[in-house]
Amino acid sequence: MVDSTPSANGPEAVSRLLGPAEIRDLADQLDVTPTKKLGQNFVHDANTVRRIVSLAGVQADSSVLEVGPGLGSLTFGLTETGADVTAVEIDRRLADQLPATAAALQPNARLRVVHMDALRLQPDDLPVAPTHLVANLPYNVSVPVLLHLLARFPTIARALVMVQAEVGHRIAAAPGSKVYGAPSVKAAWYGAWRVAGQVSRQVFWPVPNVDSVLVAFERGTEPGEPGLRTAMFSLVDAAFQQRRKMLRQSLAGLLGGSAAAASVLTEAGIDPTARGEALDVHDFLRIARTAPAHTSNATD
């Protein structure tokens, strides 16, 4: 599809993005049937693509890590800004096709494709340290992927991810909210999150049976020493496994029993009868600092 909207490459430049017909043609060519397992719902609306790119703050000097590019719907909205884009795709067929599609649509695109599971991605796998993360993430892996990438790539200063609405609201939730939980606390370790907008189901092929939202992130100063993050995350998981339990009960298994947990909580300045949903990331960090010996064997 030829789109004559001026791009960041110059006022006379012609930018090409994928439309509904191109998406279906590519899928037929590759014998790709979108699967729920991989969360393959492809965006085919140029306005939505450019909205995402704009909200992500991607510019010509940005180094973007895109997770799950699929057929390239969002990819070419990123590359049309002139940004350097590394796209990580788990599906071999899609990873092999993307450079060829780029050559046809945007020959000057600064794009490289890495065939890999994003959950295994490490800094050495990328030739350029990313400054931005942009992704259309399936709900079943969205939180693990985000936490993995933010931990492994401290150069990521901004992110914009499209996720299932329920997941997005949970990630961005504040203490006391009904949807506040372990993902909210863990995400807050890395910076500030907000729901930046909704996405119509009609811009996807196939049309999903769930609503989607855009969640924006800006990295902040981590609240504690990196070595305490794992211990704190373990406490967070325990606190929300049975969210209606008081903390002295939910943390008893990690802190040596209910009485010991109550003692640790009191020393940390936390009410032992409080519940996890009342605590923010700084509260959980104080607990981790108060009881390092009990949580030192925890895992991410």
C-alpha cells in the first residue's frame, strides 16, 4: 500500500506501510495462520501505527527494539521515522520474510531482524543498545517479556506496548486499586507506567475477542540496589498469591513463620495486618532490606 502522507524522511518522501490486503497476501504467501498461542493479531491500520510510533516518542536518532514484529505492520511505521530498528521475532517464517518486505516497501529502512524468543534475549544479541521498546505483546507473555527486557537492557528509557486491556491496566495500577498486583509492583521498580490509550479491535486481523490498550513507560531511578530486586520480587509474589491474607500470613513461608513475619514487618514499619494491595514498591523494598537472610535464596 502506498501512503503519500509526508514522513520524517522529508516533506516529499513517500512512505509505504502494510494495509489489510498486503497483510493477508503475505500471510497466504507464507502459509501463516494467525495463532492464539503466539498472540498473532496483526495491525493493518496506518493511523493506528503512526499513533503508536508518536506516543512511543520514536525519532530519527532513536534505537528501537521491537518485539514480535510479525509481518511488519508496526515495523515500517518505526522505520519510516529514520530510527534504527531491531525486530525480534520468534516465528522463523516471519523473521525470514521481514527483510524482503522491507526491501520492497522501504529500501532505505534501518532494520535488522533477530530470530529469537524475546525471553532469551541478552545485550550481546543486539549490535546496538536500544533506547526505546515498542511491542505488540500477547497477553500470556507480556509481563514476563517486559520485566526481562527492562532488567537486561537498562538503556531502554521509554517504552510503549500494546497489550490486552486487563493486563495493561494491571501493569499501570496504583496501590489500593482492585487490579493492583504483583505485575504492578514489579513494573514500578523500573519506572513510571500509564495507560496511554485504547486500540479498536477493528484495526487487527484477525479481529481479537479482547480489548487492547497502549501502556507507556518512562524509566526512573531504581528504588534499591540491584541485588535486592530478586528478594523483593519473591516477597511480592508471596504477598499476592492469596491477596486477601494479611501480610503476616502471606509472608510466613518466606520469613520463618507468622510471628517472625510480624516481627520483620513491624521493624520495616509495615502493619503486619495489612494486605499486599496496600503496599507500594518502596514498602516491599523496606521489607526485603529488613529480612535479607530470609529472602537471599529467592529467584526472579
